[in-house]
Amino acid sequence: MHEFSICQSLVDMALNEIKKIEPAPVRVIKVIVVIGGLRQIILEQLQFAYDVLIKDTIAEGSVLEVEYIPVCGKCKECGWEGFLEVPVMLCVECGEASVDITSGKELYLKQVEIDE
Amino acid sequence: MNEKTIKVYKDLMGANAEWAQKTRDLLKKKKVVMLNLIGSPGSGKTVLLERLAKDCSDSLSFSVLEGDVETTKDAERLQKLDILASQLLTGGACHLEAKLVHYALKDLPLDELDIVFVENVGNLVCPAEFDIGEEAKIAVLSVTEGEEKPSKYPLLFNEASAVVLTKTDLLPHLNYKIGVCMEAIKDVNGSIPVFQVDALNGNGVEQWHEWIKERVRAC
Ligand SMILES: Nc1nc2c(ncn2[C@@H]2O[C@H](COP(=O)(O)OP(=O)(O)O)[C@@H](O)[C@H]2O)c(=O)[nH]1
Ligand SMILES: [Mg+2]
Ligand SMILES: [Zn+2]
């Protein structure tokens, strides 16, 4: 349900970025958002919010593309680094609960593609 | 058609993170601890706070920001025990955001407080996504909810600094395997304490209360 509020930030940010462009672009073609595997974002809900929020803006009709980042960690005990099988966040090598999450919490606007 | 790509690379939580940082700065200046209680509706968050008020009001000065429901019922329950509790108006949102919490916090008599609890909206997903500037997130889980919750909501349990497992007085009536739940918690976050409490009757709450007081001392 928080997808709507997150998508509001996404659309606001994307529109804000292209505001700076001179001359103003004709339309937005695509918006790419990066989401880590630990973020609990339901893509259907994000897409639904996106379609609602871009209505009557220069981004109407644009594609929302999601890039997924897997959950990775590094063990403080043995130095192991690699993919984690969420929800298990123990070290794959030594089994200790001493893993720092190194990726998987990302949530950012990567790029906006426009038609000049 | 002339296509062009604009690289942005900006965090979508950036604005929320700025408000959360303002809150952390304010709490630090005022030497106040803020704990963010996150759990399902009915998991026992308010009873936990009522118990703290009953057992520790002479040694701890605390306030509550009530975000769980739009009615003032929870806040009134706490006010009956002489706890200053303010109701946050979330407009039916599924989580609290940092800006709202910041303004509500500024309205509290922070100079007189050791600790502020935020009772977040009853939900294990959305509140875990939003940093509100708390010192620690506390996952509140009742034994009536099944043992697998920590595996189903890994973000919350991974980010939490403690788990309070509530309603342990009901265990004799349930087929609940505490060991399974403890394993699930250990899988997502091996280093956090789990407090097993029956806050309704006040059994097993001492360690939880001691943990809170330790955080106040360290602040
Ligand atoms: N048996 C028992 N019931 C509890 C306990 N803690 C809370 N409850 C009951 O669970 C219900 C919800 O509690 P409440 O604190 O309002 O949940 P909240 O929605 O998380 O704030 C109420 O009926 C409480 O009396 C407990 O430790 N034991
Ligand atoms: Mg409550
Ligand atoms: Zn290891």
C-alpha cells in the first residue's frame, strides 16, 4: 500500500528532473527505477499508482521499467561475500549470523528517457 | 523523434530521510530515545505501553505518538495512566512518514522526557520501509500470529533491534512452537534479543523494561 506514496516521489522526481531541460521535451518515453530485493514493493501496485499519477502530465503513456538488484551480503566472521537466499540472512559459508547486507535495499530513480 | 536519456540516480526516500535526520538531530540534542513499535493490529503494542506505564512510571518519563488508528482510543487508554499520548492523523495511510513524526515530536515536552515511543500503523510491511528517525525499530509479534512471520517479513525483522513476543500467557491454549519462531528470527537477524512477555498480566516483562532503561542510560 505504500507503493502509492513511493510512486508519488518517483513521478514528482522524474517530472522535476525534466523541468530543467531546455527546450522542454515533447514527452517522456520511459522511467527506470531500481529496486533492491529486500524492498517490499508489489510491482502491480507500483504500476497501478504510476498509471494514475502520470495522467495529464508530460509522462502520460510512458513506460515504467523496474531494474531488480539481488540481496547480497558480506560475512564479518569469515569474509564470505555473495547472494543471500532471503529470508535466510546467515552466512552461506560459516553459518554465522554476522552478515552485513551489501545490496538489496536500493530504491532510486535511475534514469528518464525523453523525446526531445 | 530524438530520444535522450537523463541519468538521475536519486534516492526515492531522500526527502523522508532528510526529515528522519532532523529528528535524529533533535533527539540527540534533547537526549531523548525514540523507539518505533511495529506489529500487526492487535499484536499487543498498546498493552505493552500500558504495562510499561504501570511498572516503570517512577523511573522512566515517556510519551507516546499514536499512529496506529485514526480514533483516539489507544491514546485515551494511555492518558488514563497519566501518559502523555498524542494521536497522529495519518489520513488512513498504511505507515508513518518522517515529516509527520517530526512535527508531532516537536510538540512534546522533550526536556522532560527520557523516551518517546511511536506506535506505528498496524502492519508489518509498510512501516518497515520508512525511516522515521527512530533510534531503534522494535518488532512486536504475538504468539497467536503463527511462527513464520519473521520469514514472511524479512525486512522488518532484519532492521529491528529487538523483538517482543507477546501474549505468552496464551501458549498453553495454542499449538505454538516458540522454537520455530526463534529459528525464523535467527535466520533473518541472528543478533537481536527476543523478549517473551505476557504484558496483560505483567509476567516476563522485566528484561524488556531493563533493555529500554539501558538504552535511556546510554543516550
Ligand atoms: N492474553 C493476552 N492478551 C493480550 C496481551 N497483550 C494484548 N492482549 C490483548 O490483545 C488485544 C489487542 O491488544 P492491543 O495492545 O490493543 O494491540 P495493538 O493493536 O497492537 O495496540 C487486546 O484485546 C488485548 O487485551 C497479552 O499479553 N496477553
Ligand atoms: Mg494499539
Ligand atoms: Zn561467514
